[in-house]
Amino acid sequence: MSGGWIDWNAARTVFSSRILTRSLVVAIIVGTVLNAINQGAEILHGQHLNLLKLLLTYSVPFMVSSHGAYSALTRLDELAVRDGPG
């Protein structure tokens, strides 16, 4: 059931342990690589990191992975309903 601008069914799906775990792993791996690329010089020279860049660098892969997983599950549900059981 949707309420306002938040689709609570989608939120429950995205934050289920299976999708959440996978999205967090993707965010950590991809975010770390991207952060090294984007702020490598600062890291190597012991300078302060740009916190906004840091947050975005990890949150974007998390959101993309979560959206991809939700889209795939939604598509599978649509196909199951269309094709019926078995």
C-alpha cells in the first residue's frame, strides 16, 4: 500500500536483509574504489576529505544497487503473475 510519496512496499523490499546486505557490499566495494579515485591525493597526503563527496561516493552505488534489485524483483513478480504458476 502506498502512502504519500513513499511506497512502503518498495521500502520493505529494498530494506529486506537480502537486498540490504547485497547493496551494502556493493556500496562498500564500489564506494571505496571511487573514493580512492576521487580523493586519492587527499588520502595519500593526509589531508582532510570532502565529507559531501565521501557520503555521495558511498550512497550512489548503494542506491543504484538497491534500485536494480528492486526493479529485477518487480519484473519477476510481473512475469509470474502474467505467466501463472508452474
